[in-house]
Amino acid sequence: MSADASTIPAKRTRPFYRDLSLQILVATLLGILVGWLWPGSADAMKPLGDLFIRLVRMVVAPIIFCTVVHGIASAGQARSVGRIAARAIAYFLIITTFAIVVSLTLVNVLQPGAGVNADPSTFTGSGVTSVEESAKQFGFGSFLLGIVPSSAVGAFADGDVLPVLFFSVIFAFALSAIGPKGKPIVDGVELVAQVFFKIIGYVMAVAPIGAFGAIAFAVGKYGPSSLIALGKLVGEFYLCCVVFVLVVLWPVARWFGVNLFKLIRYIGAELLDRKSTRLNSSH
């Protein structure tokens, strides 16, 4: 018996103006226009970009904690998880070293920052000062002390990734060690992670405003010519990603018998399916 066509809900298509990529592109163009026509408004536009960055940083540490804790605590035996974690850390260190070499080579060859009309002596903000302080040379002992947070709450308050990751791993192993009694906590951590991912969705909704403020500030402060340097930086980023995939990830994947390009297509399809599911559920 065929179903009545009138009972089948019509598939709703999302309006084109609700596409986030299009919104960011339009906001970027408007930011260029505002920065070019009203350069005096550059300082007023800067907080919009800074606000978006703060919103993102606000949820980074909790998301790292929830995903790491749930992943380790739900994996089962701590011994097997420990072996996998040790291999993952070694892989991370080696591949990160190659990534640094590739990126430094490209940035020295292409020099994306050349031509920016910026005076380094004017960079006196608190953000610049904190970067300069963190960039000071320090020994291996200082590096180890920097990994371990001074307190559990301090790891999240400071927002540094490594202390949060260290505390998350320790917490996950302790949670796994108490056995079935910790399952309610594991389920609760998974639920909290879903809440924070939902918050990320809210934050991304204001990404066009952040892009507008950042571009308007850059153009108003340093002139339209700064767009050339920004464009070179974006182009170098994508070039660096392509070089890294072909030179580093592809040989590693072949070494372990993994077809990297099939894996990329599989992950991309999975992300698109999840996105479409969320959009349909929102309607």
C-alpha cells in the first residue's frame, strides 16, 4: 500500500543567506569597505574581532578536557590505553617537528608579512606583552613545570592547552582505575561535551561579526595594501597544508598501509552527513 504523498513532509532547503561561509565572505567585504572609507573607526572595530577570539578560547579548555577524559575512560583497560597514548605522543612529537620545519621553510621563502605597514614599536598592548613573555627562552626543566598546572582550576583559568591536557589525562586514568563506579561520571562528561559543542555552534554564529571587525581594523589601521599580505598569508596556509599532506602525512600513511586520500574523503563525507543531520534537526 503506497503512502499518501500529502502525508510525506516536504524536504526543506536552507536559504542561501544562512550559509555561514557566505555570511563570513559578505562580512569580510563589508569590513574592507568600512576600513577603507572610515579608517578612523579602526580602533572601534578591533574589539569585535577580539571578542570572537575570546569566545572561542572560552570553550577550548573544557572541550579538550571532556573529549580526552571520555575517550580514555571509556576505552577500557588503562594499560592498553597507556601504550596507545605513548605511541600517540611519540607520533605527535615527530610529526609536529616535521610540520614546524615545513612551515618555517615556507614562511622564510614566501615572506607573507612583507609589505605590511606596521611599526613594531607601536605594539604595546597587554596581548603583545604576554606573547613576548611566553616567547622568552627557557630550559627543559621550565618546560616540564609549564606542563603541570599549579592547580586543577588554574589549568582552565589560564587557558593553556598543555596543562589542561595533562590534567585531563591524569583525571581520565584515575576515573578508569575506579572501574564501573565511574561510569556515571563518564556519561556525565560526555553529556557536558555535547553542551560545549552546542556552545561552539552558538559562537560560530557570530563569526561574521568577528571577521568584519578584524578586517575593518586591519584595513583601517594599516591601509588596503595590508590585504595583499593577508592574502599571501592565507595562500601560504593552504600551500603549507598541501605540502604537509603530500610530503609528511602521505608517506606515513603508506608506511602503515592506509590510503590517506580515501581516509580524507571518508572523514569529509562523515562531517557533511553530521552537518546535514544537525540542520535537518534544527528545522
